[in-house]
Amino acid sequence: MITATQCGCARTLLRWSISKLSSAASVSQSAIDDFELERRQPNAITTDAIQRAFEGVGVVFLPQDDVQLRSDVSLARRPQAAREQRIFEADRELYNAYTARRAAQSSTQCIYGNGIISC
């Protein structure tokens, strides 16, 4: 059975909204929201439906609340992921230009990782 943290992490990994997961798992949005915010533990049928929806698109649930995509899940099988990869690459180019300009203006270091910029 998945945890609330794994549910949120899997949604983030796939870039799914609560609405998208609700549709994929045939579960109410409020049940997902309550589960992720740990306001209420859903019944086993609900968590099983959520887990099956994620596993159906290649999410693997690991120990200690970690998640990852199966290695055999290609971008070709996930057209949106291919589009998101192109956006990520464009974002990286913008980031590189931004950090070069910022470095020229100050001694502040910026770190880019997992789509997050920290300065």
C-alpha cells in the first residue's frame, strides 16, 4: 500500500494534477487531497486504485517513500513526457544564460537541480 508521501511524489514525477489522478484512478479529488495532506486515510480500495493508476503508467514505489519510473518506460510511450523533456531542455538553456548574467553581476552562486533553481 502506498503512502501519502509516495502519492504526492508520484504525481509530481508525472506532473499530474489531482484532477488527472482522480480521473485515472476513478477516485474523488477530495479523497486524494485528504490522503496527500494526511487529513484522512482512505480505505484500501481507494489507495489500491491510486496505486494501480500510477503503476499503469510506469511508476515504481520504493522503500522510504521514494518513487521512480520503470526503466523500460520510454518517452515515446509518454508523449507528454517527451514534450516536457523539450521544455526542460529549453529551461536549462534559459537558466544557463540567467546564471551567466547573474554571476557577472554578483558573487552569488545558483544551483540547478531537479527543475529547481536555488540562489
